[in-house]
Amino acid sequence: MSRTRVCDHVLVRVVASESAVQLIEERGGRLYVWPKRGRCCGGVTTLATATSPPPRTEFRRVDDAGFELYLPSALARVPDELHVEQRRFPRRVEAYWNGCAWVV
């Protein structure tokens, strides 16, 4: 069982696995998370992540849960909880809106 690191913030509660925090630290200590709308299936919105900001998007720092977390400045609402996990193939960080794979 992996241990998780939990950090509460006025805007969002971050629940991050230890392995995700380690991977973020290895890649500079910052995580950028933004909504990404799919082109098919009714345009389901998921969360994209990166350790450097994508072009043409302004971000604001919203939390520190063992790493710096950035969300888009123009984001109208934030999740109650943002779950951050590491995936193996390919090795990457995934984020989930209130524990869901899509934004609700």
C-alpha cells in the first residue's frame, strides 16, 4: 500500500501519492494541471499534467503539497480534491478531479 501526502488549501485539497511526489521532485518540483477537452465522445474533459507550463496559458500557484502546484489562472472553479498519482507506462503523473478521471 502506498502512503499518500495530503495538503489542505483554501481552494483545493491535494491528495498525492508518494511516488507521484518523488517523480515531480525528480523533474523540478513543479506540476502544472489544466483541463483538456477531448474531440470525440461528446467532448469529455480530462486533466492534463506537465512539469513545465504549456504555451499560451497563464497559471497561478495554488498549493504546496511537497511540490509546487499550478492551475490555469482563468479556471472558473477548482475541484474540492485533486488526486495526483504516478503511472508506470509511460512513467508519468496523472491528476484526477475529485478522484474522477474526467472533470465533473
